[in-house]
Amino acid sequence: MGNFDFGIVGLGVMGRNLLLNMADHNFSVAGLDLDAEKAASLENEADEKHEIKGTTDAKEFIQLIKKPRAIMLLVPAGKPVDSVINSLLPHLEEGDIVVDGGNSYFEDTNRRVADLNAKGINYFGMGISGGEKGARFGPSMMPGGNENAYERLRPIFEAVAAKVDGEPCVTYLGRSSAGNYVKMVHNGIEYAIMQLIAETYDVLKRGFNFSDNELQEVFESWNNSELQSYLVEITAAILKKEDDLTGKRLVSLISDTAKSKGTGKWTSQNAMEIQAPVPSIDLAVTMRDISKYKEERVKAASLYSWDGDTNNSRQQNVVALFKDAFYFAMINIYAQGMAQLSIASKEFDYGLNLEEVAKIWRGGCIIRAAVLEDFRNAYKNNKELPNLLLDKDLSKRLNLKQRAMREVVKTGIDKGIPMSVYSATLSYFDAYRSATLPTNLIQAQRDYFGAHKYERIDREGIFHTEW
Ligand code: 6PG
């Protein structure tokens, strides 16, 4: 009794896979699940090399783990997390550590940190990215909580995390809900890049008659370039897949109504709250919402048509143009998400190190991409960089691709094909690089109708005018 290195509550696919990953790395791990079948089937995996124990009994589970205990919850976010915590609490002791490995809302984590800290228990919110495979063979992990307590977790997490050039894709990120916040923004970026890919697919297909084979080749070739990334890679694989029933491309048989669990929406919501502009993420969330109104869209399609640019023939350089535009947009999307992290870190006193965030996003997670290495270097050169767009090296590359971005956005407008994330991204870029904006007029209007006052550029003070 009391010798196990680690405990996992929730033996669904993620919990079970992470547990087996730990066992592969020679840690003894106990699993708790109310479902007796899941607990028993876990035990079948035990052998000489894998010290594993499954149980349905919370008390027995807790007693199996060596002190201070390290226990991770892999249960659905929301109420299930609270009820598991409540069921464990009577058996936990001061100094024990509970890690929530789900996509929990960061405010929920703040509440739980306060509740459990008051009882002497360390509570961590940790985003885990990489899906089922990641959990089994190496995820990217984003823990936040008490820095001293992290030392108990570090060897286990570093062993199981994905590795890039020998460096583990996990690090202590910051206090309280820092880990959940970073994962939330990770997912916001994920939404925006997925939408960017979908728009690229749409315009090339509907606007330039690219066949599924050609599209697959485009994404495959991009994945062997500076655009190398997990999401581009899986897009090529998805486009190749044939349906077993019909022999057609499976992707073309999938309903165009997108679902979401809410992390992208939370990113946008909180970005508004802390005044961090992330329009590309906002639009990605909006596009999933628009996709839900299928019936209305079908009706509207019969009411409105656009025959502006119906010429589907291709300019020779269309793929190269889109490639540059995609790169340009991708950098701008990460720039928005990472700027949000920088603002949130100050707002919530997380103490985030964005160089470390870029480092642990290079492998294991859904938004892993070759460009993360450049971001890491940008933050290494300037720890206080407020926005990646201000990095000199990146600015040189973006300047080379700016024209392509504008050409591509024009294509969508001319052809009447929605390119919401592309357009919002370009507007963000143009606004961010505008030394002056027309918001002087907005201030004047506010003062006109509401006496809200304004500041002047030529003298100090706060002014009101009887317009
Ligand atoms: C990851 C994913 C993961 C999950 C999302 C999907 O990093 O491994 O982001 O967390 O797939 O929850 O989110 P939506 O259901 O909102 O698209």
C-alpha cells in the first residue's frame, strides 16, 4: 500500500492512454473509475514492466499512492470535476496534489485552487493537447499551479510529454489557472487555423476547380515547407480518405454543420473582457455558428447569387499565392493568440514566459508547427515582446508575403466565397500597423451625443465640446 507514483481518476480513452504512457515510462500508476469494466480492463495491461492497478473504490485508490499524493483527474469539464474532487477530499491529506487534466474553464480552476488551497491541498489546472494518440505517446501539457508542488509532478510529466530535439513539451507555466488559460488560447488558435484551412480548401475548390486529388497534393506539399504543421498534415490525409460505402471522398460526404465544445468561444469572450483583440479567433467561432443555420443558408442561397468572377481558370501562380497568404495569415493568428496571453498574464498575474509557451507548443499539440521555433526565438530575443508582429525577423518575412495576402483576400471578395478568417486577419494586420486610426472620430461622436469627453493630440487634458 502507498507505493504508487501516480493516480489517475477517469479511465476513458484519455485517462487510460495517459496512464499507460506513464506505465511505459516505468512509473507505477493506479486508476480509479466508477465503471468496474474500465477498472478491470486496465488491470489486464499490467505485467512485469507495467505496474498498474485499477479500482472503483476512492479510498483504496488514495491509499495506493505514495505521499505527497499526485492525482490527475481526466473527467469531463464542469460538474464532473467538482463531484470527483468532493469524492476524493475526505481521503486526501495536506500536501497532496490534484491535477485537473481536462479543458476546464479557467475561472472554475481559480475557484477550485482557492477551495483546495484553503484545505492545504495543491490544485493544478493542466491543459493537455494531442488527443488520444498524444495522451498515449506524447502530448503537450500545460500545467499551472503552485511552483514548488510542481517538482513532485515534473519527472513524470517530462517523461510522458512529447519531445522536440530532446526537450519535453511540458513546463511549469504559472500560478493558479495559467495552464487552463494557455490551453484555452491554444484552442482559440486551433479554431482560427482550422477555419483558415477550410477557407483555403473552399476557394481553391469552388473558385478554381481544384479536384480533391489536387487539393490533397497542395496540402501535402505545404506540409513539406515552412507551413509544416499538424493541422496541414492531417488535412492532406483527410482529403485522401475514401468512404468505404461509396468510394467517394469521405470529406465531401460529411455534413457542413460544425460542432464545438466551447473553448474557442471562451477564448474570444475572455479576449473581449481583457481587451485583447483576436478577430481571427472571433471569426472562426462565428463561422462555426453560421454553419449551424443550414436551413436558412439553403433558403438564402436561392435568394442571392453573385456572378462577379465566375472564371474558374487558374493563374499559373495560384498555389504559390495561396501558400504565401496562408503563411502570412498563420503568423498573424498566432500573433493575436500570443498577444492575448501576454495581456492575460499581466491581468491575472500568471507570470507567463511566452518563450516557454512557444517551446512546449512545438510538439505533441494540435497547433504544433515549424513556425513555433521562430516564435520561440522571437521571445528569446525579447522577453517583453508584446506582439510577434513587432519582431524584426518575422516582419521581414511578412512584408514579402503581404501582397499575396491582399490578392488572395480579393479573390474571395470577387468570387463571393466567404473568407472570414483571411479577411479579419488582414484587417487586424492593417489596423495594427496603422500609426493613426479613425478612432478620433469615434471619440468625437461619443462626446457629441454623450458628453463622454476626449483627449487632444496637441495639448494635455480632457475636453468636452458643445458641438
Ligand atoms: C487538443 C484539442 C482538444 C479537443 C477540443 C476540440 O488540444 O487536443 O483542442 O482539446 O479536440 O476540445 O474542441 P471543439 O470541440 O471545441 O472543436
